[in-house]
Amino acid sequence: MANVVRAALVQATWTGDTESMVAKHEEHAREAARRGARIIGFQEVFNSPYFCQVQDPEHYRWAEPVPDGPTVRRMRALARETGMVIVVPVFEVEQAGFYYNTAAVIDADGTVLGTYRKHHIPQVKGFWEKFYFRPGNAGWPVFDTAVGKVGVYICYDRHFPEGWRQLGLNGAQLVYNPSATHRGLSAHLWKLEQPAAAVANAYFVAAINRVGQEEYGDNDFYGTSYFVDPRGQFVGDVASDSTEELVVRDLDLGLVDEVRRQWAFYRDRRPDAYEGLVRP
């Protein structure tokens, strides 16, 4: 039986300051709600530039508490206003010296259901994230939202199949993957890895990328955000590679159960044979 959820994502250009960036996303969310969306997700550290292009302690200023910081409080009010579930990626400070790349998941009534903290932290040219973030320590939560079971996997995480699988085992029907990735050696993987993960784990994926260039480096974020279904097929068109865009698509979550029965990948798993995967 069909269980169609209208879902949205935003790929955005950096405005130059947090206030206008948050305000812009609020307007995108209101437009998505006017178009009937019931869930929306934003890009990695959506309320700031992608400051990890450089290593400079001045950028700790972008961090704020979760869930009691100003951005998540505004997003809670926005969720209540629009009646949408909102996936909110921010730079989290838990306490002095404890910083994470985090996404809060807010239900349609404004309740913060919990957070996901990015597990895999890159440290390569243009992505100096270990300078800022500790590895995530909050597991692989799947949130029982007003629209279904929603998980989060952040940017560099997408290169690691283990987390995708754990989210599937935890019941995810839709996984948001907020990112900040630029044209370069891995660009060809953008339309490969998330569809492959959607197939292997039989759920929908919302792949979100920034777009444009920002003042802290040469990274050229190429957008091309999309939704992909459990058969690895894009749901509608892929977004622009050069301009900001709000993407709204209808997702039939009934397809998750259908594909899991048809392809039976979960039935045929062999966890008894996989112990070598977790050896150091």
C-alpha cells in the first residue's frame, strides 16, 4: 500500500552571515510547506560557511549548543509553524573542548527527537575537519518522526558502508545525507555512492550538497542534490550544479517494504561471517 511522503531538501549558497543564512532557509522551508512538503533537510553546517577549508581557531565562533542553541530553537519554532519535520545540521559545542559535526532532528510539533554526530572525520586539503570536530559518539539513531523513520549520515560518512547498513538495520526508511563536497577527485562518486547505499540497504536517500564558492578557500561546491529510491533510481531530476535550489519530491515509503521483500538482502545477510570487519 502506498505511503507517499512529500519531502524537501535545500542546496544553498553562503550569504555571508548566520542571520541571513538562517532566514533564507526559513523561507525555503515555508515555500516547501506551501508546496505540501512534510519533511525538509539542510546542508552540512547549514548556518555557517564551510570553514573547514582552513585551520583557524577563529572558526570555533560558529559553534553552538544543541538542542538549546539559537539556531535549533529557531528551527523548533519553524517546525511548529510549518508542521514539518526538519533535519538541522550545525557545528555543536557540547562543553569546552568538545565539538561535533551534528544534525538535530526536529519533529513536526517542534520536539527535538535527538541528534546524529558525524562519525568519520576527514583531514585532507580543503577538508581540515579534525582540527574542529571530535568523532561522533551518539551511535546510529533512527528517529520515529511524523512522516516515518528517518536517519542521518553526514558528508564524508557516505564513503563508509558500515554506517549506511547500521541505519538500515535500525529501521530507516529515509536517510538524509547533508554534505559539502567540491569538484575534484571524488566528484564522480556523488551520483554513485548514495544510490548504491540506497540499493544495498533498501531505503530512500536525500543527498544534499552546497553550491558555489565561499571566502575561506577554493572549494567549488557543485550542488546536484537529489532524492534516490530503494532501487537506486533518482526521484525526479537532480538539482543544478551551479545555483541554489529547493527540491521537493514525493517518496512512496511503501517501496521500502516492497524492495526488501523482493530483493531479500536483509534476509540473506551473514553477520556470523563478518567478525573480521570490526577487527582493528
